[in-house]
Amino acid sequence: LAENTTRKMALPNGFSCGEPVFVGKPGAKSEDDGHILTLVQPPATQAGQLWVIASQDFQAGPIAKVHLPNRIPMGFHGIWLPAV
């Protein structure tokens, strides 16, 4: 916002993703210091993936891809809460 720019990351053809969630780093020095998590669905019947993206280097693509054992329904929601 301060730079008045837009950054994007394209998914491979046929892939779709759910609503991303921002997870801030503990002790972060800036509001964008953390990771973006999103469920990504490859085409057809392939199993889903959880992509982890560094929020300060969004265009570099995912820094990790967690391959899930099953397909995740589009619209699946979840939240991250600190340990109690």
C-alpha cells in the first residue's frame, strides 16, 4: 500500500486455490513479516496441497508445498490460533 504497487503469483494451468491466510512471525518487526498459507488444488482428481509463501517475497512462489493425502473441497476454511 505504501508503495502503491500490486504483486501477484500465477498458479499453474488448471490449478485453483482457496482463500489465503496470513500467519505473522512471532516478534515481527513489520506488518508483512510472516507467511501466507493457501490450499491449492491441482486439476482433475489429484490430491490437494498446502502452499507456504513468504509474504515479503510473494512473487518468488511457494517456499514449501505440503502434499496432502486427499483432495480438499473448495471453500474449506480454517484459522490459526495461538496456543492456549
